[in-house]
Amino acid sequence: MKSSSNYREWIFAIAIAGLLVTETSCKGQNMDRSEDFDRQPAVAGQFYPATRAQLEKELKSYFDNAQQLLVDQPQALIVPHAGYVFSGQVAASAFRQLDRNRKFKHIFLIGSSHTMYFTGAAVYSRGAFITPLGRVAIDSLAGELLKNHDVLIDDVKPHLKEHSLEVQLPFLQYWLKNEFSIVPIVIGGESQATISLLAEALEPYFTPENLFVISSDFSHYPSYDDARRTDDDMAKAILTNSPVEFMKAKVRNENAGIDDLATAMCGWTSGLTLLKITEGKSNVNYQTIMYRNSGDSPYGSKDRVVGYWAIAAIQQASKPDFNLTEQGKRELLILARKTITSHLLGQKFSPPDESSLPDALKANAGAFVTLHNHGRLRGCIGNFSTTPPLYRVVMAMAISAATEDYRFESVTLDELKDIDIEISVLTPMKRINNINEIELGRHGIYIRKGVHSGTFLPQVATETQWSLEEFLGHCARDKAGIGWEGWRNAEIYTYEAIVFDEKQLGLK
């Protein structure tokens, strides 16, 4: 068993980018194709610790330092596959976005072959994958896919020494609370015909109950600064959800004369497969989670680095039209006032009987509650979450707007008669790549950069008569705290709101 220091020295020596093994290392295996075969760890003790205790300790440190950043659950993750001391924090930040309690029907692990050349996509269809954390079963779907699609080949050899899928498993084993099985796929060669056929075979499974894990590092061996520029360009191409733009970025960077750049994305065939699956799906948005390269690790130099991105693909579920009637609006406003009044009186207010409420009030939707006193803002708090029913969100936000807006003193009971209540019911957020998609007065904006975020409701643009850049600048500086120009390299989302108030509905 290697000591901790020897383990890290070993990682530094061979795992910065990937373990390159010749095809001959996989030859000479005498497989009995009629029997199940458990795939044993190939890079335990090299890319990650070989003992359960040490591996769990290292994984815990990565997840403890990862943050929940995404509003919605990912349906696919692009995750690095280098030695953990280089890319472990980026990988954990990707898997941290998953709800630990989710029970996936199928988990697809897709990587590009590092160890041998072959044609097609090799599926490991029997037995299990073994890691220091235990056994991960092979999904029976693997066998069904092999029967139905010629592009998939039943061959264990490409998997035996391949690290790109193996290194993902400990993250899934540590983070997910429910048991899971996997469909492991290694893509051979660089044929775009293979990629198109594979995407066609897998596209029907790009549904909310499944997860796709795409294993890929980004740039290989340029300098630290060149890697950041190249990797940023590749990530922006992925965010367009366009295979054409992705391939243009790959060719552009690899032909740009960048010193020592061997590839712009080592697992580009896997990344392209995902983009071909999601291409044309207008409800799929790609979001960046974290970037680092090996030069950010104390074990790497800045002369020759490998880039690592964590990126998520999120598919917004299509929802029926949300119909909030005038009576429904009145009930929410009345409920908000009763909730605030009871809270200020120190009384517990029991929520209404759900069976008596219109369906729209029981729907899952976010909402903001805004308070005005003779036209002056007196409090505004909201929640984008679509987990609780709308009426409960309104009750909670009403109390928060009256007592928890840090900009104001709490509303008093005597003052309540002068307070006008306004409610904004929110539609789901949509990631945009062009600010020209924002329609002032119609769209609210949510800006996020790292751990910083801020939002403006649609009516803010109307009330202030700001230009589009003023709308973005004020939100970035005053709400998100990232500076006036901070929106330019931040994630921007839009949403719409159904806005109504007590005066409008004759309640005051």
C-alpha cells in the first residue's frame, strides 16, 4: 500500500491528464463471454486513493467545499477525469448539484477511449464495476441497447484499463443515497458517423428520470493563461447547444498556433455525443459550474497544464399554461394580509384547507411579495423555488417581506393599514446567451456569478424607465454585488411574472 505522500507523488507523475496505455496492454485477456465479469479497478492508488477510508476522506473534503449553485436539477453533467488532486474539486462541484435523494432509472457513463483504438462504441454489459467503495452493477439496459443498435459493440477490452469512467464512480457512490446501476460506454476512434449513431440510440433516454455523465478534460498541455482562454472558448461553444459551434471552436483553437496545445478537449467525441442528443431541444440549457486547471493545484506547474470544466445540461419540463383567475389572485392577496396580520399579533395562522383552493394556488410556482406604504417601497422578498405550492410560498414571502427585508425596519401592526400588498407569481427561469432576448417590462432578470446573485422583477424596468444596459448594470452592481459590468461574464436568466395588487382588485 502506498503512503499518502507517495500516492500524491505518483499522481503528480502520471495523472495530470490521463493514463495513456497502449493497445497491447489490453491484449492477451481470455474472456469467457458467457459469464458475468466484474471489472476491477485499474487506477485506484494512481488517480485516487486505493483504500476506502482515505478515498472517503478525500471525497468528503471536496464535497464540503462544493456549493449548490443550480436552481434546477441537471440531466447531464460534463465532468473531468484526471487525478483527484488536480480535478477532484471540479468533479465534486458537478456532482454536488444532484439531489442526493434522487433515484435514477438509468445512469449513462460516456467516455472517449484513452487506451486503445477501435471503431464504434464499446458497452460493458455484464457483471459490475468495482471501486474501493464497493460494487456498482451494470444496468440491464446495456444488453438491450446492444441488441438494438449496431453502433454499440459488446467488448470489455476497451474498458479494462480505461480510467475516464472509473474515476466518476466514487463520486456517485459517495454522493447518491440510493443504489444505482450504470450503462458504461467508451467511444472508439474519431468518427462523427459513430457519434451521430450513438446519439440517435441514446436520445430517447434523455428524460428526467435518467442521468448522463460525460467524462472529459479540456485543453492539454498549453500554458496556464492559454489554457484558460482556450477552455473558456470551448465552454462558450457548449453553452450554445450547437454541435456545429462546438466543432468550430475545437478546430479554431487547435489551429490557432497555441504553443504545446495537443487538444482543446480530450473527450470531444463524448461531448459532441451529448450535444447531438440535445441539439434542437429549445428547453435544454447548458450552465457552467466550475473551472480550474492543473496549474491551480499545488501539485501542478503553470507551464504545461490540463483544463477542467464542470458543466450541466438542464432540461426544463414543459408545463401546461398557468391560469390564475381574478378570484385566485384575490385569494392570494387576502391570504398574504391575513398571514402578516397574524404574525405581527404573535398568533399562529393556520394555512387554508388545500381541498378548498383552486388548482392554480396549489401549483408549484415561485413568487415575490412586495409591500408599499403610500407608494414607497416597504419590503420585497421572493423565492424562485418551485417545490412548495404557490399559496405556501406567498404566505412565507409575505412574512419575510414585512419583517426580514434587511433594507427596512419591520412593518408594525399600526402601520399595516397603510401597507399595499403586491404579488408577483413567477414563471420558470430560462438561461439566455444574448441580452437582446430580454424584453424590458416583460422579463425579470436573475444574474449569477459564482456565489453572487441578484434579481430584478419585470416591473422594475417599467418603474425606473432604465435602458437595457442600465437594467443589467444596476442588477449586477446593486443586487448581485459584482460591479456595474459584472453581468458581461455572468450567467443571466429571464422569467416572467403575473403581477397584481390589492388596489387593482379593489381590496383597498
